[in-house]
Amino acid sequence: MTMKTRPAIALLCASVLSVFGTAALAQTTSTSTSTNTESTRLANRYSTFAGSDANSTALVDGLRNGASITLETTTIVKNANGTTSTVTTPTTFQPATSKLGYGNVNIALALAEADLNKLGITDPTSAQIAAALNGGSVTLADGNTENLQGVLALRAKGEGWGQISHTLGTGKLGTVVSAANRNHSRVEIAHASHPDHHGRPTDISRPLHPVHPDHPMMPQHPSMPSRPDVPSHAGHPSGG
């Protein structure tokens, strides 16, 4: 009897391990998919600000992992013979902060963009983006230079995001982030043209549903007048 029971126990243990292993793999896959989706969403959101999809991906991944970031700026140069050529200039920098969560990555990039916009820089070079994040000087359209304190440099000094926004003079933090989310929503939708595995368009931007107005209260019906009491029937006279 003992010999017959052992294979059954072994089979049961293998089944249990298989179930737990499958559950763990599913959980890991789900976490990885969620992370990739969030990274892609942020990269799509800031691709215009960064100058390219590759630059925005490098920004998001570098800030998320606290790793070195390399951005490239491509410019068109007119040669002496009248022809044009493209020149790619790389800019590499190490974020002044350690790893950031995706929410903080979004805030950091929104503040950096707002700080540059404040100076009239709406199409920044890689070097200007690095200065907005880590600090440094940038050249303005009129030829003057401006020294930027750097969003990440201020964060590394211990300032909160709201305090950083105040220090940079970009306004209230909520307004800055909301403006960035709103301005980049069309870019996100444009990147979300690929259908998902169900054949439906993927909506990366996840716009908020409009707030429905409160339904007006229905007028109360006038109360029905109470019915008068019905007099009790008089008793029939008894026969005499």
C-alpha cells in the first residue's frame, strides 16, 4: 500500500508546484506588461519635447532607473557649395537624482518643459533639456544666456516638487502637470494607433471621462387629499 501511495503523492506535489509556478509567472508577466505600458505612455507623451521617440525613451528610462542618459540633436547645416547635410550632436548626462517612480518622472519632465517654455524655448536641444533637468546655462533666441537651476538638482537638495515649481517660477505644480498632460494628449493618441490583441485601437492616453452634471431633482407630486371617512352602514331594522 505504501508503494502505491507514493506516486500519487508525488503527482499531487508536482501539480501544486505547477499551479503556484504558473501563478507566479502570470503575476511577473502582468507586472512587466504594466511597467512597459507606463514607460511607453510617458515616452510617447514627451516625444515632441525631447525631439524624437528615441530621446524621450532615453529620458524616461534614464530617470526611472537613475542611469546615464544620452540625447541626440540633429540639425541641418547649409554647406558652402549650396548643399545641405545633417549633423547629429549627442549630449550625455547623469541624472542628479537616483531612481524615480513613473509619476515623479512625469512631474520632472513637466517642470523641465515649463521652465524652458518660460524662457521662450519651445523646441529645446538636447543640451537645453539636460540643463533644465540637471542645471546649467542655455542660450536664448536673443543671444543672451540664462542659468538654469535644474529640476533634478533642486530635487537632490531636498526640495519637494511643489517647492521646486515655486523656485523655478513656473506656477502651481498641479497647473504645470495638468497643462503638460493636456498639451501632449494628442501626441499620445497619435502613438496609440496600433490595435491591441482584441483588434481594438489602443488608447494610451486614457482621457478622463467628462463629469456628468447632476440630474435635476424630480418635482414632487402634490399629495393626494385624504379620502373622507366612509360612514359605517346603518344597521337594518329588525322585523317586529
